Amino acid sequence: MSVVSLRNEGDVAVITVDNPPVNALKHEVRAGLLDAFKKAGADANVKAIVLNCAGRTFIAGADITEFGKPPKEPGLSEVIATIENVQKPTVAAIHGTALGGGLETALGCHFRVAVATAKVGLPEIKLGILPGAGGTQRLPRLAGMEKAFPMIISGDPISAKDALAHGIVDEIIDGDLLAGAIAFAKKKVAEGAKLVRVRDREEKIADLKANPDKFNDIIAANSKKNRGEEAPVVTTEVLRGAITKSFDEGLKGEREGFMKLVVGDQSKAKRHYFFAEREAAKVPDMSKDVKPKTVKKAGVIGAGTMGGGITMNFANAGIPVTIVEMTEEALNRGLGIIRKNYENTMRRGGISQADLDKRMSLIKGSTDFNDLSDADLVIEAVFEEMPIKKEVFAKLEKVTRPDTILATNTSYLNVDEIAATTGRVPNVLGMHFFSPANVMKLLEIVRGKNTSDEALATAIDVARKINKVPTIVGVCHGFVGNRMLKARGIEAESLLLEGALPQEVDAATTGFGFPMGPFAMSDLAGLDIGWRIRKAMGQKSEIFDSLCELGRYGQKTGSGVYRYEGGSRTPIPDEVTEQIIVNASKNAGIKRRPISQQEIGERLIFSMINEGARILEEGIAMRPSDIDVVYVNGYGWPVWQGGPMFYADLVGLPYIVEKLEGYAKESGNEHLQPAALLKRLAAEGRGFSSLGVSPIKKAA
Ligand code: 3H9
């Protein structure tokens, strides 16, 4: 069947794209559109043309899988130019999402109508590119630069209502979209409406054209921290072209910018990530017949920071949730914090009072485990101590239905050991949220050795419903994310002892694109947490124990690794810390040496990659790209660097092996010895991406 069809309904031609799942503009669609618009344009019986789409959405953009392959004619710009030059009213009928090349195609039409639930946007920046088929030149002309700039720089779609308010959409259609679009087209024919191409609309940018300096105000109003990402910089200049150049010159600039970005590593990284995120929840050894159970009611144990955040996720998704605490006092404190969080969101305009009331009404607080008797899923978020976890699960075993799925939010404990305390091992798994749990997207779903497919499918389904990005991991200490972070932590501390200062280690990390370095991060989290754990486990860290002994717990006490002045969150390097570090080096018999930013960066990043290789070796992650998803979503790895395993392939595994061996020798840090898998792949001239997918290993 053809992906583009043309039929006449009376004197209106209807061109329909039908290319599931999202009507992406693959070559056949572009060729089909060109042909159909040419035919309908030349058909004397046709007075107007409606473009619509079958299935769940309007065109969601270019076909991303075609990027990097030799281009095939016709290009999208040629198709749009043909549409734009048709001398009869053309109307795009939008439902679902008109994104990227999809919206650009619609901008080639004279008019756009949409259902109220539709969204439109130019999300190319999220793929490390810019709109390459006229979007940067047409959208400012249609909506004004004040609207187009933030849309294109953020990549976030807007609602049909917003689009209507800014002239991007001409009418919202109630009821049947196609019928409404045809009626709209007929009306335009009857009115003898003047057909103005979007490219010729100059009124909304006339002021800026006369005063091009005002463009800098728009940049300033939408400024975002840009830690080395190329696309926003290139896109900004291409957008400037919309007011400083003719339309055709502006288009030329757009094409050059697009071509530059699309072949770059940052765009490759972002495209890799787009597909990685969608792959991460696919479980190859799970039968397609397995159906998730519907979670109509959830339970959460613990109203602390994690438990509260997890609870909010359910309420936000409209799922009733019971939160259980040990005492009324702790429960009320937890519920109070939840309410305060919602109030803050309301103050910022994120939700309405009605939303707040609805969400709070879905949350039931209790100090009685028996109130979980009708829950379909219960997530435990109590202290990270095995005996406490076991006690909670033993209680849950008694009060919940045998088919209730029980999940632990542990960030490193053995999920199989916790499961073994219940009589329903297949219905137990890990659901590891990241703090703040109502904000962070990542959810590590820990598949125990005997977790059932149904329980796993349910956790994945719930994760999507509560707006998380699920990634399946196996059982080991710290799973994927924290295990790799520990490797970096060991290196960071070692670098301090060998001669680096905290600000140098943090600078190498932010220089790579992380929002924060490891030491600024530990100051934010609180140094006392690690101190307490070390004391309980009989471990020591001279530098960090000394800081804690001085009451320097981090931001909350005004000093930690760094000093914080006047309530500011800006870390200031501190001589006290430097002295503690220098003493620690001396006590360890280490002669301090200057360490380059390159060495610091490589040791931090390569140690994580090395641990990632071990994780793959042991079957704790299914694919290298799953590790990338964990890092980008949970740990601030810059998405334009693709994630640790993608980045490793980019750098080249032989280089990483050679460097790790050198650093291991020099520092004496055994964990830097390259993992067997890393060495094997490097020797075979392969990258991680050649590994494909293998199921989580079910440990013996
Ligand atoms: C562009 O347009 C450049 C132009 O300016 C210039 C050109 C010259 N291509 O997300 P889902 C697949 S750049 C290929 O799970 P949802 C996706 O991988 C493009 N494949 O569904 C998945 O496959 P699978 C600008 C695509 O309902 C399946 O479709 N546009 C594309 O949650 C379902 O996707 C964008 O960046 C694509 N463009 O969300 C939009 N899109 O089933 C990107 C999706 O095998 N897409 N797939 O896992 C989206 O944001 C979401 O997919 C969308 C639907 C909101 C549309």
C-alpha cells in the first residue's frame, strides 16, 4: 500500500500520509507528497487541498534513521517549496504531534487547522540539529521571533491553543478533523481568500528587521547555560538570519547550519540517545504474550524524601496511593512536604489549585500497614539497611494480597535476598528511583533472578504511566548507576591524594559537560551520609572524615569540601580543605604532583567506562546503550556526549585500554585495570555498539 494517497472529495483533494507508527518523512513519503501535490495542484477539478495523516499522529518529522545515509531525492525542502507554490488554498489538518519536518511541511501550506489535543513544535535541537527544511525562517515569520526563538531553542512543543494564539494554527476543529478541514478549505475558496505564502509574511518580523539589535534581547530573555553544546549556538545565528537576510539567503544559512550539525558527533550522540531510550525498556527474553497487570492502586512505605517523591509520581498520574509511615509525626511531616512541593509548583504556574487538590486527594496517609490490603503495587522506601528492609517485606507479605507486586527502592542492596523473605519471590523486584523522585526521569527496574515476566512488565508499564524512563538492570551492589559512580568516586578521591584539588577535579567534570563535579555534588547531598555509612561499616576516609569531624557537612552547614557564603550555593575553594588534603597525602606517604585536566578527566570518565564494561560482562545490563540511558537520565551525563558507552566508542577502545593501563600502573589503583571485555573488544577492533543485546544474567 502506498504511504501517500490522493483522493478527491468533491472539489477538495485530500492527501493522506499513512506511514506508521509516526508518519515520519522517509524517502517514499517525500516522493509521494511531491507527486500528490503536483497532481492535485494541476487538477482543474480541484479547488483546494487538505493534507492529513492516518493513525495516531500528524507527521512527527524527518525519518531519523535516514540521517547519516546518502540523501535521496526529493529532499524535504523541495517538497515544501512545491506545496508552497500551489495556487489554491492548501490546509494542513493536524492531530497528535506535528513535529520537526512535520511542522515544516505544514508551514508550507497556506493554512493549518488542528484538534484541541494536538501539539506542534520544532524539536530538532533535542537531536543536536536545527530545523533543516525552512522552520527557522518560516516560523518566525508566522509567529514572530519572540515566540519562534524559544520554541526552536528549547525544542519543546506547544499546545494547539497556544499555537492558535500565535497564528501558527488558524482554527481549532471540534469533532471530525478531516471534515472540519475540508469545510475550512471550502470556506477559503468561497471567500476567495488571498493566498499568502508563509515565506512572504513579513509583518511580525518587520520591527526586528528595522532594529536587528533587539534580537540580542530575545537571546538574553531565553538564555540557558550552554556547557559546550554546539546546536544552540549555530541555531541562534541561523535564526538571526531570518531578520538580517532575505528569505532565500536565510534558507541557505539554515542549510549550511543543518549540514554542519548533522554530521557532527554531538548530533550522532543525541540520535543514539533517542533510540537508546526507546530500546531500554524492551526485554528480548520476555514473551510478547505477557501482559502487564493494571495498577489501580499503589502503596509506598516511608514518607521521607524518596517515599514522598515516589508518592507524588502516582498522584500526578491520577493513581490513588497510600503512603505508610511508622508514626503520625513522620507521616504528617512527609505529607506536609508533599503539599509544599505542590504549592511551589502552583506558584510557578506548573499546576492549578484544582490540580493540587486532586493530587492531594489521591494520597492517603496511614500508620497502619493493613491499609495496603487492596494495593496492586507497593514500593518500599525505608532506610538502606537489610534487616529493616527484611522486616518491612515480612510485614508486607502478611498484609497484601498474594498477587500484589512488592518493589524495593533500594539503591544498592541485594533484591534477591529481600525477595527471599517473602512467599512470593516472582512478584518482587527493585524499582530504584532517583532523587528528587518526583522530578528525575530515570527508573532502574531491578530484575531479580526469579522475578516473573508479569511483574517486570507491570513495573515497566507503571514506569511509563508515571512518566519515567525505565531501564532494566540486574542484581549487583549498586546496580548500574551507583556502581559506576562508585568507580568515579574512588578515582576522584585518589586524585586528591595524588596532588589535585577539589576545584580541579570538579572543573574537569563540568568541562566535560556535567552540571556539577563530584565534590560540589557531595556537598549538595551532604558529606555526613557517607560518613555515617563508613562508620557503620568500619571504613575510613581521612579527607572526608576530617571534614565531617569539623562539622563541615556540605551546603547545609555552610561548608563542606567547599565554603558557601551568605546562603549562596556557589562553592568557594577553601584553604582548610586544602590543608586536610595535603596532610592526608603526607600521612599516606604520597608525594603530591601537578595533575593535568586531561588526566583528571580521563581517569574519572574511563574508570566509569571500565566499570560499565564489567557490568556488561556480568550481564547486569542488557545493552551498552542501557548504561547510557542510566547515565544521561540519572547522573547528568550530557546527552550530547551520548552516554559513557557511546562516548567510549567515539574515543576508541584501544586508546582507553592503553590509558587505563598507564593510569593503573602509575596510581596503583587496581580497579583501573581494563576489564576483560574492554580489552577483547579493543583487540578485535570493535566498539561496544557491536555487542547487541543479551538478557540480564540470572545469577546462580
Ligand atoms: C527533523 O524533522 C529534521 C527536519 O527539520 C529537517 C529535515 C531536512 N524517525 O517515541 P515513540 C519511532 S528531525 C524515525 O515510542 P510516542 C520510535 O523510534 C525529527 N523513527 O512513540 C519508535 O520506534 P520503536 C524531528 C521515529 O507515541 C516509534 O517510532 N522530530 C521517529 O511515545 C514510536 O515512537 C522528532 O524529533 C522519527 N522521527 O511518541 C520527533 N519518531 O517502536 C521524534 C519516532 O521501534 N519523535 N520514531 O521503538 C517523538 O518525539 C515521539 O516519537 C512522538 C511519539 C512524540 C512523535
